[in-house]
Amino acid sequence: MTLLGVTYHYVRPGSPLVPGLRYLELEDFRKQLDWLLETRRNVSRDEFVSIMAGESPVSDGFILTFDDGLLDHYQFVYPELVDRGMWGSFYVPVGPYLDGRSLDVHLIHALLGVFGGAQVLSTLLQVLSELGIEFNEISKSNRYANVDDDEAIVEVKRKLNYEIKIEQRSIVLDNICARLDYQLDVADWYMTIPQMNEMVSAGMIIGSHSVSHRPMSQLSAEQQSWEIETSFQWLEANVPSREPRSFCYPYGGFDTFTPETESLLSDAGVQWSLNFENREISQSDVVNRPQALPRVDCCTLPHGKSRKHGA
């Protein structure tokens, strides 16, 4: 028996203010939920927690996970789950609540969504040149190789997420924003603390997605430990829950964390962590590697194709 974990990011009825942003249209999300309920069993929250505690075996069914603490999840996802008597796990990066600044990853999405790949790439290359910042093309690997997007958008994401030093990224983005006269308001992007508490009261799980949403594999052991503990300390102080600690890797994929990361998570009392891997969760995963549970992207399932506004 295996358990299908499905992950989502942007889910909305449209995106007129960020027309180039890729998202799952709300009506398609509804259709996908209906398809999942017709073809599989929605494993309850309590059963899933019991499975991860080793008290129950893995059974056929599915669970839903939502990354990045997006306002979409409260406004559009949460009501759909409540209407169907369903639950989900929502993984929140706490950086925006600590410093009032949007995460770099979402600022990149917003810039590309508003200005398009060609303009952002041109501005990025100018900024890198003027700041004297070099990028390492060896770090490119195959990331984004299968992304259905234009090459300029792919190049921007590769350079900012993988080819420049992680500590330089915010400086580069600030310069790009200044040149394009753009600012991202965190209130337009992320859930609020009261909204998350309402969701927990309704049976949703809130877990950690780190502080800064940086790939854990790019951080030292000390930095990783700080990201893990700081995120959970903030969540437990502001969104208390009876559920065990759980974590979701920023970006996901085996290149974004290391065995050391998994050990740090276990040492921090994290009961399970979620990765990106295109297969279902088995009993062996739960027993032997609970800090790297596989999930599939919603776009690989019926009704899951992402779109851009007006397309």
C-alpha cells in the first residue's frame, strides 16, 4: 500500500496584477479535489499522524500539502477544504514575519510575473556586471530542465537561485527592484497569524518551511540548525498546535538538502519532512527515511496544469 502526497503552491481564480505568474486556476483545483476524492481515499489528519508515529501502517489514500504560507491558501484553498470536510498541511517560511520583507523566491516570482523574463534578465545582467558579481554555471545542473516556460525566465531563476552566492541574492534583487521601481507588499502575498490560527482550529496542520527559504544544502550546519529551530520557535509561539513538528524542504529535490540536514531535523524533534520526488509514500519511507518523504507536484495529475493570467 502507498500514500500519495500532493503539493501545491499558487492557487487562485486569476492573477491580473501579476499576469506572468504561473498558478493553478481555482476551478481546476476544485476539479482536482473532486477527482482525488473519486479515485482515492482522503486519509484523515489523525490517521496520517498515527502513521508517522509508527502506530498505524501506511494505507492507500492521499494527503494534500501546500508550500510557502501564501495568502492564496487562506483565501481560496482553505474554504474548499472545509466545504469538503478535508484537511491539509501548510508549510510556512517565517522570514517575512520576522523582518517584514518578502522572501527572495517570491520576489523573483513577482518580478517575472509583472515584467516578464526578458526585461528581468536584462536588468539582472546589468546589475551583476555593475556589482562585479560572477555566477557559477556549473551550479546550473538540470534544475528547471523540464519547466514549461521561456528561456529568459528559466535563466533568471537559475542564476538567482543557484548560480550566484546565496548571500548576494537579496542585494541583487534590491538593485533590480530599484531599477524597475517595484516593491512587493508582504500583506498581499502571505497569510496572517490570525488566519493561520483559524486554520489550525479547523483541523489544518501548520509546519515549518524554514526561515529564509534557502536551499538547506547551500547552508552550513550552524545555519541549517538556526533555520530549523528559529522557524519552529516562531511557529510554536504564534501558531500553537497539538500536532508533531513537521518540515518541508525549500525548493525540494535531493540536491536541496543533505544527510546532515536530515540528522539535524531528527535531533530537533521533527517527526517527518517532505521532499519532492515523483512517487508515493511507502511503509519503508516512513520507517527508514521519514525526513525525506516523497511528494508529487499537483501539475502531474489530472486538472493540474498551471496557467498564466489570460492564457
